[in-house]
Amino acid sequence: MRSKTEKSGLTGLPLMAGAVLISFAPVFVKISGVGPATAGFYRLLFGGLALSLAALVGGRLSLPSGGRLGLVLLAAVLFALDLAFWHRSIHHVGPGLATVLGNFQVFVLAVAGILFFRERPGLRFFAAVLMAMLGVFLLVGTDWRSQGFEYRLGVIEGLITAVFYGAYLITLRRVQSSQGHAAQVAGIAAVSLLSVVPMFGVMLLQGESLAIPDLRSGGVLLAYGVLCQGGGWLLISRGLPRVTVSAAGLFILLQPTLSFVWDVLFFARPLRLTDLAGAALALGAIYLGTRSTQPPATQA
């Protein structure tokens, strides 16, 4: 007979696998060989098609209607803006830092809870905010003046990502309230495909095109969409309801942690003691933040 710990580990496997898959998202963006908005366009297109296929197999592929359609359209716009800023941040500051900054969406959710849902923050929330501020300072503030314009812009873009992603999650939860897993997958599929339209607009504004330079780039973009947007979100949506909030926070913390590791391993990100301390504090703050916002969510 399995112990409670073993059962918790087994039920958390889909969530952990989803977090691991999505941790490779910024790596795919970095090596895609296309502009940040173009990478987002193909992620949403290929991922949306993969999720639609999964919803069709589950027998719940349907188009949103009525008031729900308005929420889905809003979620699509917010998600496209989230990806647009995140992808730009990845190009400017690297996959690791961009993902850590984007995961500060947990604080956006907490502030929204305080302002709009009359939630009362506890000491844990304020401790998380202080940890996050100190972590960001150690990561980027110690040599802020010596960094170039693009690096500074990338840090700001990463923080803007957190705002749009937090707003997206709030909207998505309204869309998916009181729905089963199959209907939730259909909802994410609809949001993904509808997000293609505003992302195409962002692509035009940034002077990018739909051109894929070669087969390698096409394969990377296909893998990015199917594995990260399709497989990652499918596994996370299946795994979240099966674990406690605290366990989910730990599992999802894998995503920014591994993204930072991939940045060091694959792109030779230099590591100083202040970087390690800042990353540890920021990730710890994100975990505390997930304990203040239920259910927790992973970055993009």
C-alpha cells in the first residue's frame, strides 16, 4: 500500500512533466532563428492546433459563445502581449532572467486579489515581496549602470511580462470556472488560436515576417508550439487539480529554476555569487507568492 508521500508524488507527475516541458520554452525562442513575435506566432499556431486535436479526442471541442466569448477574446489579447514582451526580454537578457522576472506574475495576482477581491495579505506575502525586490537587485541592480540599453530594456520587458501574464491568468480562470478538464483544454485551445491574430499585429509592428529561414528553424518552432504550448499546458491543466496548492507551487517552481539552469548550460550565462544569491531569493519569493495566490500557475 502506497504512502501519502508516494501518492502525492505520483499525482504530481503530470504537473512536474508540464513544468519541465515549459522550462525549455525560452530555449526554443533563443535558438528559433526568427524574431520574438514570429516565434510567438508559430508557438500559438502549432500549440493551438495540438490542443484543439487533444480537445477533439476528448470530445469537447467547441467554440465559445455569449459572455464567455468576450472573456476568451480578452484572454487571447493578454496572452499575445505576454508572449510578445517575454520573447523580447529573452532576446535582451537571456532565457533565465527573463523567465524569473516573468514569473513575478504571482505578485500581480496577489495585488489583484487585494484590490478587487478584498483579500487580506499575510506576512508571507510581504516577506515574498521583500525577497523578490532583493533578489532582483542582486540579479540586475548591482551593475545596472554598466549594462547597455538593450539589457535594461529587457529587464523592464520581463517585468511588463509579469503584468500581462497575471492579467491573462485572472481572465483565463474566469473562462474556466466550473469546467471539467476536457472543457478547460478546449478553452486553452481557443485562446491559443485566437491569440494568433493580435500576435500577427505585433509581428507587423515590429517589422517581422512569417518567413521561416530553414528546416532547422521550422523544426524548432514546431517543437516549441507542440511541446511547450500544447504538451506543457495539457499536462499542467491535468495535474493542477490533483495536488495541494503548496505541492503545486513546488512543482511549478521547476520551470523558472530549470530555465535559469538551461541558460547557464546552453548559453554560457556567467554566474557570480550575487547571481546565485539573487536567483535563489527571487525563486524563493515566487514560491511564497504561489502560497498567497490559488491556484498557482507557471510562466507561459
